[in-house]
Amino acid sequence: MVRRFHDFDTTIRKVFVRPSRSFCVETADGGIGCATPRRGLNIFETEILKGLEGSNASLPHLAVLKLFGKVRGGGCDEVPTAVEYALSIAALDTVARRVRGFVLGQLDNESDVVGGLNINLPSGSLSVVITVNGSGSGVGPVEDLEGNVPLGPKRQVMEVLNSVEVPSLVLESKAFIPSLASKVNGSTILLRYNKDYDNVAVARAVSTALSRLGVSYIELDNTFPRYSKSIERVKAGVVSKIAVLTSTLSKSTKSLDKVVATAELARVVCEDLGGVFFMSEELAEVVGSAGLVPGTGVVISMAVGEDYMAQVGVPYATREDADTLAEVALASVEEVIANYDEVMEVLKSRYVDPAKVVGLG
């Protein structure tokens, strides 16, 4: 989105490792991002990191997949997770150095970073807010600031941009969603919101824009349930699985039985717990799993089908995907502005400031 209006180079030109086993990456335009994996780096990992040179920091997940093959949070893959964090920070730092008016906010040196700027359009003003939910230690991420949630350093940035209580389009990534997989060939745009809590007028604007662009999409109006204790229920199920597996391991005496129980325990911890630890439960009750403040807008992302997964095995976003989402977002912004009074009427009737509800500040 920002590249549509400003020029900057986020190509990684240098990687350097510090004696403390932390590392930094530097972009062609001088942006720097650093991280310190919790368990440090060994000599072979430091050599692997050199492979980041020439990659694009503004596509951090793709760069990490090309280097490591997989990345999982929660302490399962600390080095790849820390690398993705460092790349993301370097990308934001690059924009901050090159684009006048770009605002950065951060709580401390190795936690979430938020950046944003206002862009003047012929028909109105657009605020672009970019959030890095991550951890420089490779543990996490904690996603309490995802979507358009106005808390902590993100709220500070949004207040500077005057974008706390405005119509919003939350752009997310590319994902495999089993319940939709059979309906998708390759990949498609996914428009999601909850008709009872989110902004249905913004949804109509996005749908109109997608139709005008001739882009195929799937629209779901019953996602992101609120006040349903969804994370609490998922947590109970995962904790129950872990309890069964630890009990099995405790009772096992044969090597093969212990290995099987441990392997399944590792799978559950590294694959299933992500849906539990990613967001504070009290906050999720208000903003849903995508961090969408009630009344403000919708989520636009991409979904992949079974054929895509059979071919490549893991969803990943490309520069072309980013360009497509930017095109859809800009067309949607035009529709939102054209119907601004209706959009704001819905927003004002449904808006809930999570900072006042959950007390996270």
C-alpha cells in the first residue's frame, strides 16, 4: 500500500551477528532490525543467516520460509521466529527513514512495533497503520495489537494519525482454512466480518469494489464471534489433549511408546496452542480473533485451497498478492468514502473502545 505512494528499498544488504548472539539485518535504504533468540545462535545458524542477504524485508514470512522451510511461534522455532521479527522491524525502519510523516511506536526494544502515515487521496484521507506482532526473543507472538486494536504504542500512533475511531479495512495474510478449502481453487480474496458486530456498510463497499475490479472472492458474514468465550473453549480442548498426552508419557516405559507420546505432545504444543496464546481472552471477547474493533470495518485476506496446499505445502504471500490486496483496499477506500455518512452511522451505533472495556490501556 505504502509503495503505491512512496519509493523505498527494503532489500536486505547486510546481516551481522553480535558477540551476545543477537543479530541485525540492514536494508539497502538503511533500515535496521535486530533480535536475540532466547537460546542464542550457534555457528551454523549464523552462517544460515547470511542467506537473508538479497531477500525482501517487506515480505518477511516468505524470506524466512525460503531460508528455514517452516516457522512456528510459541518457542518452537525461536531462530526463524526471531528472524521474521528482525526483518519486519527493518522494513518499518526503512519506511520511517525514507518517508516523511511516517510515525513509529514501540513499547520496548524487542516487542511489538507499529508504524503509520496519512496519505492524501483526491476524495479524502487514508491512514495506513502497519503492525508487527512479534518478539525479538523468538517466543510469541502476542497479538493483542493486531487488526485495528487501539492499545499501547499502537493507540499512540493512531492518535497522531487521527485514526482511532474511523472506518477500517484490516488486511491480513494468506491462510489455509479447512472449512473453506474445498470451495477455493488456488487462492482467492476472503472478505470476513460479523454482521451483528462489525460494519456492514463497509462490507458492502468492499463487495462493490471487488465486483467492480472483477476479482473473485468469498464473503462470510458470521465470523469473529464476540462474547462467546471462543479462546477459552479452544484452550480447554488443547489443555485436555496435553493432559492426556502427559499422562500417557508418564505411564509409558518402553522407548517407542515414550517417543510417540512425546512427538504428539510436541505437535500439539507447536501447532494447536497458537490459537490459544495469541491474544488475551478478555480482549478477544470484544474484538474477535482478528482484532477488529466493533463497528469499524471488515477483514480482507486471502484463502488457499486443497490444490494449493497439495502443490506447495504451506501458504505464503508473494509481492503479487500484496499488490492485489493493495489494489482491493484502495478501491474499497473509494467506495467507503463515497458512502461515508452511512458507514459512520453504523460505526457510531456499534463502536466499542476496547481500552475502556478491558483496561489494557
